[in-house]
Amino acid sequence: MNRHKLLHLLAAISRFGLAALFLFTAGAKLWIVKAFTANVAELLTATGVNPARWMWPVTIMVITAEIITAALLLLPRTVRAGALLAAALLIGFSAYALYYRYGLGNAEGLECGCFGGIIASQLGVTTAIRNLVLLVPTFIVFFGYRRQRGHPTIMGYEQVGVTS
């Protein structure tokens, strides 16, 4: 397998893996939407933002952004835009996790509900590192994905010798 095919394979795995991750996190948050909204309210309170006014809009924005990111990653014409949005979300979530923990001086991390309570995750360095590590597949998708030109095929099977 040459480098071009390997990069294409890594980009496909990263693309669908990231899409699955964002769909999973959005679905998990929807599953426990009231608890997640309560977590958002605590985060807003800690940062001095009125939680009564902003907890639902922020909750909806986060979940919607994750669903849009997954959709962009799945649609061939918007994969690179999806990778950019994924990178922006991951960097933003990491920055906020570090700000919450160290900028606001919260010694105890708050359960963020990032995975809907299925996987425990407290705001802090571990959350930030996890999100920043997820930038690697995001960059692989952004720099390694190339949309196939010409006649659309199912996953480009004609190019590797599989015919119907």
C-alpha cells in the first residue's frame, strides 16, 4: 500500500470516526438533556453569565453544532468544512475546560456531561488533552481528504478494481 492510499484510508477512518463521535455525544446529551442543561447552568454561573437566560440556548447550540459537524463530515462536498468546525469545537471545548479549572480557580472539576453521563468526564486538563488529541484525526481529514472527481461512486470502488 503506497502513502497516498494509506493517507486516503486514514482520512476515511478519521472522517467517519469523528462523525460517529459527534453524533454519539449529541445523542448522549439529548438522552439526558435536562441533566446536561443543569451542567451548562453551573458552568454559566461559574463564569458570571445569567444561567436562567442562557442555559437552554447554550445547550441547544452545543448539541446543534455537534450534529451539524457530523453532517458536514458525512457529506462528501462539505468534509473539509466539517473538519474545520470539528477543530473549532474541540479547541473551544479545551479552552473552556482549562479556563473553568484554572482561570476561574475551580479546584474541583465539574462533570461536564460531554458524553451524556455515559463516560465520566470532568472539566480540566484531562478533558482538554483528550480534545486536543482529537485534533489529530481532524487534521488528517482536513489535509488528507480528497473528494473523488467525475462519476460519483459508492466509496470509489471502481478505482480499486471492485466492480458491480
